[in-house]
Amino acid sequence: MTRISKYRVEDKVLKKLYSLMFEVISNMSKKERFEGIMYELLSPTEKIMIAKRVAIVYLLMKDINYLIISDVLKVSSRTIAKFHAMITEGKEIKNIIESVAGNDRIKDFFEELFFREPGTYGIDWKSAWRQKFEIERKKQRGI
């Protein structure tokens, strides 16, 4: 977990800091610039933490089982439950991820993430090879 100073920042100052952060992030039009700023601003731990949180919300919205999410993303069921409660209350992240959820690149990404290689214990080899060829075909042809 990342560390933060024990001295609290005033709410007025914190709101201004959030406003500044929004301005910096929202003015990026290219992916490369966004990646560059995130690389400079965030530690490796913070980047992983944020990416996992976004993935948890997305997978919960797709009704993926807690155990599968926990196994693939290496997070606790308590963390997953916390984000499940958040999206049932109707927070903003749910709306944002719903708007992005129809994107084919994201669907393909998670399909690859949950793909189990042929030869993995407990996996049907025939269906695993079929799924692997489907993923490769989508990559090559875009279909």
C-alpha cells in the first residue's frame, strides 16, 4: 500500500489539487502523452493498483465470479467485495466503464487475460487450442 503523510491537507487545498490534476489529465489528447505523464507521476505500485481497480469494476460489471477475478488479478475477495458495493451504489466509475465496455479492443484484452493455455491442468486441450487459434485470428485479421 502506498504511504501518505499523517498530516492532513485542508479540504480547500485538496479540492484545488484535484482540480489541477483534472486539468493536467484532461488536456491529454494522445495515448503516448497520457502514458508519459502517468509514468512520471505514479510509482509502479500506484499504476498497478489503479489498473487492477479498473479491471475489477469492469469484470464485476460482466458478472465474472469473485474467485476467477481473485485468481487472475491476484487480489483478495475483500477488495472485490468493496468494489462490488461501490458499483451497486451507482458511483461514477460504473458509468464511465459502461461507456467503454462496448469497445472490441477491451473485450479482446480480457478474453486474452482469462485465456488458459493448452496443457494447463484442468483445461480441455481441444477447446483451449480452438480458443487460442480464435484469439490469434482476431489479432491478425481484426475479425
